[in-house]
Amino acid sequence: MTDSSTAAAPRKATTKDVFKALGRGRVLITLLLGFGSGLPFLLTGATLSLWLAEGDVALSAIGFISWVGLAYSFKFLWAPVVDRFDVPLLGRFGRRRGWMLLSQILVGAALIAMAIIGPEGGLTALGTAALVTAFASATQDIVVDAWRIETAEDDEDLSLLTSAYQLGYRFAILAGNALILFFATWFGWNGAYGIWGAAMSIAVIATLFAKEPLDRSDIAKATGGAAPWTLRGMFDAVVGPFVNFVKTHKTAALLMLAAISLYRLPDFVMGPMVGPFYIELGLTKEAIGAMRLSFGLAGSIAGIAAGGLCALRFGFGRTLLLGAFIGPMSNLGYTLMALAGLSTPMFASVLFVENFSEGLAGAALVAYMSSLTGIGYTATQYALLSSFYALLGKFLKGFSGVVVEWLQQGHEQMVAFALFFAGTAAVGIPAVILCWLLDRRNRRLKAELGAT
């Protein structure tokens, strides 16, 4: 697939469309695979930070351990292997399904290992298990994204499958962000992580029922037909996807990568400190979970619906621009919370805005990145785009605890948090500018095509 920004945009599938189509096997399987992809994400990020904060781990250590999430940002380095080679033993299920099964089993086992170790087992051992979880989860993302794109029959079908994937992913995020807090209250953090590790069996079952999307000879033709173990085959696998992307999009490739890399920078940078902030504010796990399951869920549903409508009415470019603009608003909301103190109405409003912006921008960004991939390099190119999406933010967030501790040296604790959240909102300004430039370029190209 290539950049379709200059052509008529296909109808954007809505959540209602997904529910209507759940009787179709591919749609239900895509939703469950999306659930499997989203399930481990926060368990090595924000939720882990909350667990560590309750264990009185230093803010700087919480920030540094968040670097395990960099595995998601470097997945393009091993994506060529996923694209071109079968998994030993599990390869009999097909290249895509074999890699999915391997990664899903590893994610489940690593989460259970985290449950067994816990902070009491030492941060080094826990961090190692979290790194394995993130690495296996990133590999799962590579192959599920490729399966989703290659399975689609046309652009509208891709839109439907993308929406199903996003819906499943959002359900999993809700489970790892809110529902797990109740389980942690009932069974302890160790028990909750063990249960979530076992829940990866849902994704394994979905993979077993999935169908391999393509005859691999189609991929060989698209990439020149070279065998993967030859020198040319290795070149095609590692370098070919990047050369193909630049040739396809030319100078706009840099603008696309820059906009994607800064798109959710404010959220990434503030992420590790949200859990510790809640603890210092006096919120309980039950209160956080209840608010996320109510106002947070409502914000997600409204945001996904608004994202679909905006993409259909205005196109991906302007929807991305809108998401880049409203995203940092939730960061400023946390600043107000820090200054005003514990307030249920304010907490509800901040969570609603935060989840609304994530829902609106998320579906549009995934669909836009999917449209930029070329057949034959699906896994690697999408991994490249989704890696740029998170690389800078996941690197910088490792210093978030150090920054808050530094601010606390000259300010009261809540004032330090307020300044930190305000600063994270400000780093979203470049993304707004880049998305505006990208949208302006797309509209100019459409006008030129219309003139001819």
C-alpha cells in the first residue's frame, strides 16, 4: 500500500461497524489479536510505575526502569527477520501465525515471571522480566500489524480490521490500566500480574483460528524474488524496506517520520510519573480504577467515535492535527490537579480529556501509518513507522523521575509535579507544527491533482 493521502479517502469504519461485523471470523480474530497486543503494554509502563510507587521505589529508579519500553521503539531492527524467515517448529503454522504464537507465549510466561519476582525480588530481576515482556510484546506487534494489513482485501476492509484491532487494543489498555487495579486490591500485585499473564491465552487461541494471509511467493515477487539466505535476499530484508519507503514518499518521508516521532511525545514523557503522582495525591487503587472504568472509558469511546467521524469528514491529515493539538490538554489538566489538590470532578474531567484525545488520534494514526506501507515490506515498514512514533518519547521518559526529583529540591512536592506536567504539555508544540505542515502538503497535492 502507498500513501493514499492524495486520493479519495475510504470510508472510516466505526465502532458500530466493528460490532456489526463480529460475526465475520477475520474481524473477531483481529479484535482478539488487538486485545493480545494491548494487554502487556501498560504492564511494563504506567501500571508497573504505580506498583513500584506503592513499594516506595525512588522516582528516578521508576523513570529509568521505564526504559524497558524502548524495545517497542527498536523493533524495526528485527522486523526484517519476522518479515522474511519462518520460526523453527512453529513455522508449520505459517510465517505470520508462527511468529504470533511464539511472541504470545513468551509474553504470557514473562508476565508470570514478573508476578513471581515482584519488587521484593529485586529491581534488576524484575526489570529483566519486564524487558523480556516488552521485547516479546514488540515482536507480537510487528507480526500482528503485518497480518492485519496483509489480510485486508481492500482499503475499506483495512479500515474495518484496523478499527477492530484498535477496539481490542483499547479494551486491553483498559484492562491493564483500570481493571487490574481491582485485582491488585483483591489478590495483590503479584497475583494480578499472574492472572494477566494467563490471559494471553486469549490471543493464542485467536492465532490458532486465524488464517495465514498471503502465499509467501507474493512477497518474494514484490521484493525481487531473492532467497532470504542469499546476500541479495538479506539486503532486501534489511535495507530494502527503508529504500522503498524513501523512494515512494521522497522528501516527504522525513516530514512524515518527524511528525510521527513527536506525535505523542507529551504522553510518553509524563507517563512514568502519573502513578507516583496519584499515590502522592492520596488516591487509592480502587478510586483510580473506578474513575478509569467510568470517565476514562467514556472518553475513549467518544474519542474513537469522534476520530472516525473526523477522518471521514476531514481526512487523516486534519484528524492527526486535531489529535496533536488536544493531546497536551490532558497534561495541563494534571497541572491543575497538582495545584488544586484532590478533586473528584477535576480528576474525572482530566481522565475524560486524556482518553478522548488518545481515542481520537490513535485510530487515525494507525490507519495513516498502515496506508504508507508497501507490499512485500509490510512488517518492517510498519515497524519503522511505529518505532519512530515512540522512540524519542520512550527515551526521554526515562529521565522523568530525575526531573521531578530535581524540581522538588526548590519547590513543594505538588508544585514540582505541576511544573513537570506543564513542561510535558509544552513539548507537544513541535508536533502540532509538523502535522500542520504535513496536512498543508497533502491539501496542496490534492489541489494540484484536481487542477490536472
